[in-house]
Amino acid sequence: MIKNTDLLYYRGSSNYVASKELIDAVNIAIHLEKPLIIRGEPGTGKTMLAKSIAESLNLPFIVWNIKSTTKAKDGLYFYDTVQRLNDARFHDRDISNIRQYIKFGKLAEAFMSEKKAVLLIDEIDKADIEFPNDLLNELDEMSFYIPELNETIIAKSRPIVIITSNSEKDLPDAFLRRCVFHYIAFPDYELMKKIINVHFPGIHEKLLTKALDIFYEIRKIDELRKKPSTSELIDWIKILLISAYDIENISLKNLPYIGALIKKEQDLELFHRMLRYR
Amino acid sequence: MSLLAFFYILRHNGIPITAKEWFDLYNLLKEGIIKNLDDLYYKGKTVLVKSEKLYDAYDKAYIEFLNIGKDISNRLEEILKLLDEESKLINRNFKSDETLEEILNKFNERLKNQRVKHIGGGRHIGQKGFSPFGNSGVEREGIRVSGSSLHNRAFFVATERFFKNLREDVFLDGRNIALALKKLRHFQNAGVEDEVNLEETIDATAKNFGEIEIIFKKKKINNIKLLLLIDNGGSMEPYRDKVERLFSIAKHLRYFKDFKYFYFHNCIYNNIYTDTELWKSIPTSKLIRDFDQDWKVIIIGDALMAPYELYNSFQFIYRLEKKGTPGIEWLKILNKHFKNAIWLNPIPKIQWQHQTVKAIMNIFPMFPLTIEGIEEGIKQLIKKN
């Protein structure tokens, strides 16, 4: 039997550099029809991955951004009772039609999509600690029940679910069991070179090497509260390119636009203190 | 030699895999997505390991798995053959009324209770089936625990608990800490009235003969303010991980109305520090002035020091501070000022014999820095005095 997932094979995309293991992990998630949890330091491209999957497979892309106040139910639907009450008063609409007062959330949107959708649940650990548990059933069965309509919404085609997490809080075991997992390691020197080349095609080799050397040198300082990540590096290179700074003069002791790389005041202090002792 | 050995090696190495993950792996093997040993390593990692913290343990387990047999090259073929037999076995074995899901649930339940510690003779796996692993029939229904070999009726061979689960170990789970801290709550209505009170709205509207009147209410928010005072002294070094975990969870819980923290060294004296390096400080008297009595205080420290460090008007050893109130007096002042304050001690309770520990226990209710201890302590914190 050919499953419809067999036809979907993610190979990465031109504007997103993915390692072979990451590509494998995505394809496993697609094949097993399980959500893929992506963890990794900030700036390792967790969020971009889902977008790249949707683009390269030409599937609709739905983003559910999680905030500290997000409840699992928000992803399903919202029954606007106040509107209905209001309509009852002014006789604007036929209030016996409850359907018009049901507003669907992002998860429901992904379930109801005609075409298989890619659903990104971004930063799941921002929500309350119980949040993942409240989603267990829906993610397992890819369906949910709306009592107001006496109807069950069943996914037409199980969406590809990508969940990003910053590992601030551990996710519950029962939730993890239903997912597959991949940790994006911080890009090594060579991979970072590729990434920078995607962002700045034709960047001068000398500038690239110098910037990367310094970048990885700074990342070696374990005491930093926030180490610079890919996005900081990209910003910094952008500034260097715009300002046409003389690369010969750049060194750890003479770092132009250091604020783009080290953002915390305490870290800056620490960095300068360390340089003095070198 | 079978793939199932891998299952046990993984659990032996502390990777909490369950039947659910195992079926995922089988699925990948069956569908030909795992074709060679490299695939087994990488793709297996995706479905079996759910935290980067366990990647290292996974590597170890994988190496161990490869080393238990001699001929590695034939392994995969062997595995695939076994897989086929095993899946037939599954179908044959579960004929009872229970669904596979139910059986798996039970199996998972059991595995949950059995945190892998030391599987005694676990090293023998792969020699002759699974004889070392609990061949002492545990449950009658569902997954049988077989003594002789894999090719019998049993699919999963459960291991017995060789060591009782020590509560001290459970402690490390960040989620447990977060759940324990969540109990620290006291909801109060606060802020502007911006939430519709549905029931009262219906009542009011009915009384109005259907003329709609919307009643708003204030949101309920947690009113707890948490103050952490952390001992950063040298003797605390072995517990740094534990303390940091608790700290970062409390910090990221975004659950409290307010959350503040300070550091001290051995004991609290005239000054209390705002940074771990103990560079910046505020006077302890200011702390008492600025933080009202409703703050819930958790002090984390080993309470171990030389007696004079507690009783004398002696100050922080490494920096010159003026002589002042002895540490023990400061502790009493703090305890008197705050309505609810507890002390969490990372040292196992059994070792709380030291003179200074006992003295401090007389001032603050002291609890061990374990999940149970935190839970007990939080009960104390939310008590109304």
C-alpha cells in the first residue's frame, strides 16, 4: 500500500542549510506522522525549518505562536457567546446557526486544510507547564470534538507538525513519547560558512574567515550569559559590509560594532575585563 | 542476538524509552527507512531519544550494542529477520480481550515505575536470549516475561526492579520542580475589569427582560511574590547544578507576581549580594525595608559553617566589612520580618547533625532540596500565619 506520505520527501531548500541528520529527522516525522520536536540554541534556525519544509514541499504553512498565556483550547476553537448574545438582541443574524460563532484556531486550521499542511507550533515551552499535556489527545488522534456543534473535526490529512522548544522547561514524558526529536547542534565552522554564504552570496573570503574566527573565539567564553548566535553574526557582518570597515584592523581587542555581537551589558563588561588579562 | 538487546542497553544507560518509541523504530525498519547501521544510529536517535542531554548516553549505548556480538556486518540482516518473527509473535500473542493499546499502556505503566538504575547482570544480554532479565513471571496478562528466550511467546522481557527508586534521584527532573513550584499560588482578583463574567451577564440580562447587560470582572492572577536567597559559598559547589536548576526554573516560570533573588556567602550578614561573583551588594537592612512581609522567602544553603561564622560579629571572610550583627541575628531578623520563609538544604537530611545546621533549623523550617522537600516546604510557605 502506498501511503500518501511516501510521496513527500524533504530534501532541504536553497535558502535553508540543513544537515543530513536534520533532513532525515524531518522525513521520519513525515513518515511516522508524528510531531517533530526541534530543540537547539537560539539562532540555529529552528523556526525557519518549518517554513523551509512548507516551501520545498509546496504545502500550506500555518504558524501557531505560543505565548505565556496561550491555552491548548486556543488552537482548537473559540465560541463567541458574547457576539451571539448581542445578535440575539438586535436580530442581526440567525442566532440558531451556532456555526457562525465558532472561530477556529491554528491547530484546527491545520486539521481542516484541504491539502496536507505544515503546522509550526513555535516555542511551546513559553506556555504554561500543563500546555503540552492538554494537547496530547488532539495531536495523537488529529481530531477534536466541538460540543456546541456536536461535531468532531477530524484532520483531512494529518498535518506535518514541527514543534520548537528552547528547553527551558522539560516537556512531559507522555508528550515526548508521541513525538520524534531532533537537537540542532550549533553550526560548526564549515556549516556556518555555508550559512553565511547563503545570506551574503559572494562574500569576500577574507572577511568571512576573519569574522568567523572572531565569532567562534567569542563563543568560547563560557562565562557569557548570552553567547552570540547565528543571527548576531549575520547582523554584524551586515554592518561590517555596509560600513566597509578595514578588515585588517579587526581583532578581538579592536572589535568594531561589538554591540551587534555581545548584547548584554554584563557580558560586555566581562569581555573587556577578560581582554585586559590576556 | 537481537535488536531487543538494544532496547535494554538503552534503558540500562538511562534512556527512558518505552514500547511506543520501540514501535516507531520497528516501523522504520519494516518500511526500509533504516537500511544500514548508520541509519540505525542516526534515525534511531530521532525516534528513541527525546532530549539532547541523553545524546551522550545514546552514543555509549550504541557502542555497547555493537560490541556485544562479534560479527557486526551481518547484524542488520539478522535484525530484520528477527523483526519479522517478532511482529508475527506480537500478532499471535495478544489474543486476549485487551487491545494492544491497553497492553502497551500497562507495560508503560510498569516501565515508568521502574526507573533504570542498575540492571544487575545486564551485561549478559545477547548471549543466550534474555535470561538475565527478570524471568520471574510478573504479570499474567499482556506482556509476558519469559525466562528462556526471545523466541518464546514473550515479546518484551521486563526487568525486575533491582534497586528501589531513590527519591533523591527523581529530584533532577526539571519538570517536577516546576510542578512543585506551581503549587505556590494564591489567586487574587487584580487589574482592570476586562473579562466577561458570563454567568452574571446572563443573570443581569434576564433581569433586564432580555436587554443585554454585560458584566465584566477582574482577572485572577497569582499574587505570590517569591524571594530566593542563595548560598554561593565554596561548600555549595557540589550542589551547584541542583541549585541552578531550581533557580532557572523559578525564573522562567513566569508565574509569580514578582520574583527576586540575592546571593550570600555561608551566612547572611550586613550585606547581601546581587551577583554570583559577590561584587555588588545592598545592605540587608535595605532588603528588609524594600521587601514587605508578604514575600515568600526560600533560602537555599547547606547551613554548614564554622560556629564563629554564625555566632560572632564576624564578617564575610574575603572582604573587609565593618563588624556588625552576627549572622544568626540576621537570620532571626529575617525570619521575624517575613511571614513565610523556609530553608532548603541540598545536603541529605540524614547528615543534618552539624551544630550550625541545627541552630539554623531552630530558626527556619528546613527541608531537603529534593522534590519531596520542595513540596513540603511549599506547603509551609502558603500556610497562613
